[in-house]
Amino acid sequence: MTDSLLDLAPAAAREKIVAWTAERGLPGYRADQINRRLWTSPVGSWSEATELPAPLRDALEADWPLPRLAVASLETSADGTRKFLWRLADGEAIESVLIPSGARRTLCISSQAGCALGCVFCATGRMGFRRNLTPAEIAGQVREIILRDPTDRPTNIVFMGMGEPLLNWPAVDVALTILNDPAGFGIGARHITVSTVGILPGMEALRARPEQFRLAISLHAARSDTRLGLMPIEKKYSLGAVLTEAKRFGRRVTFEYVMIAGTNDRDEDADRLARLAQPLGAHVNLLPLHPGGAPGLAPSSGNRMRAFAGRLQSAGVEAVIRRSRGLDINAACGQLYVEMEKKRRPSPTAPAR
């Protein structure tokens, strides 16, 4: 067998399993037992599915091995945030961040290894683009968290890790189904957020899905010229075009806005942002620039962020300042990867051994 069951949507995986068990003359209930071990009650390998006969487990291991993500690094913050660096089968690495908050456990997942977009405030952008992830590698970040500790099972998923999810739509499309389907992880669509810089074809594809997945737009500037200086993608998908597609989405959207001192945090920026958010009824998340994530840029001060938020709120826009989590563990997207790669590469000045 060449395909992985974990790369398939639950319905398609079940079809494969039903056909595979039928070929072996196995009773129908075996397909149900096998299927639930993919996502609803996952196992790390078929040998752990002890409700199945040993010969069946061996056959599954031979025909349908379960790919894993290896933990290359795990850092835990004083605030409970945990950052995982996963090593993939080909040696590439991606990051996930698990953020506990009361009964909520939000997992920030990656959709690509690296990123081609080059946003100046993002550490991942300095990596460049490596490759797209498969559905199994995307949903596998959730799977691995559950395998490590079922009590950490995520309640919310945000596609805000490495990469631009809508530039990997075919895999993200399948991963969304795995995450949401009751035969998959069964996470409610309104608890799954896809964040994009504004890839119009992907926004259209997400809008076409019947589920109520949430959309977050990485805005980061309320003027096209300012945005172009921060996000080169503005040249291809302009702010105006992105906002027009956001109106078509038909559901409330969120604007993500990283606040950078002297760049996008003036009163006039707040007023312009309010005018963009009002017609959409958009919620605005104001994010402090993560120190260390973007050399050469400085985060806005707390006072400036509060004044900015107050100005939005006075204009009738719901705005929230999101506090940084994991400041002590390189939790900005891409930071842990960059630090780990520095350690893996020999120093050019180091003497030869």
C-alpha cells in the first residue's frame, strides 16, 4: 500500500478500510474498530490496538502504517504555553503551540514547512518556503498532542502556525474535514479558525464549504502602502480586494493586527482601521509584536496599544488586546525552528574536529 489512511478524509478512509477487511473475509465490526483508532481514539501504532487480534495488527502495520511526527524539541512556558517542534519524515521541521486557558486548550498548527510570503514581522518568513504539508502532517499535530496526553485534547484549532494555509488548500481542505468530522477529531467548526493574509482563491474555496469555519485575516495595516511595506503579498492581493472577498464570506471575520511602534499604531491608523472593520462587523485582535520575532522592529507600548484599542471601541468596533503567551520560550511563529537550526548547523568559525 502507498497511501496513508491519515491523509484521507474519514469517509474515504473508511471506504478503504471496509474494502480491505472485506478482502480478508473479516466481520464488518472490524472496520469500525480500525477506523476509530485513526482519530477518535488514536493509537501511535497498530500494535497498541489490543482489541484487534495480533495477526490483524501485523497486517495493518504492513499495509497501512501510521506516520508519526517526532518531537525534536518541547519547551514549556511559565504561563503554561507549550511549544512543539516536530521533525517530519524527510527531516523538515514544523511548529505547534498549545495554549491552555481554563477549560479551553487552543492548538496553533502549521500548514507549511516555512513560508514564501516574507512578512517582515514574522520569523517563519526568514526561513523561506520549504514545502507544503500533507493532510496527515497537518491533522497529525493534533493527533500527536492527544497521543502524548489525552487530557490535552485540543478544544480549539487555529491555523496560525508556520505557512499560509490557503496556499496549501488541497491538504488544508482535507485536514479541516478530519478536524471537524465526528469520525475524525469532532471539533466544532466554530472552534476552528483559518488565518490568511488574504489569498483570494483560497478564501473563495473556504467560503464554499458548508461548515461554519471561522476566518481571520492578517491585516496588520489599514493603508495599502503601509501594508505593502510589511507584507509583500499586498502587491498581488490588495487590501481592497481582500476586504471585498471578506464581505462575501457571509460570516463575521476577525482582523489580526500586530502592532509595531511608529509603523501602524498611530491614531489615524486606528481611525482608518475602524472604517474598514465597521461595515463587516469585524472583530479586531490587537497583538503585541513578539520581541525577538522580528529584528529591527519594536512592539508598540502598552499605553499606545490601550489608546489604540480605546479609539476602535469608541468607534463601535469590538477590539481586544491579546497578551503575548510564551514570551520565555521563543513562542513567536518560527522562532523555535530558527533557534534549533542555528544549533544544528556547525559554526563557520568552529575548528574542524
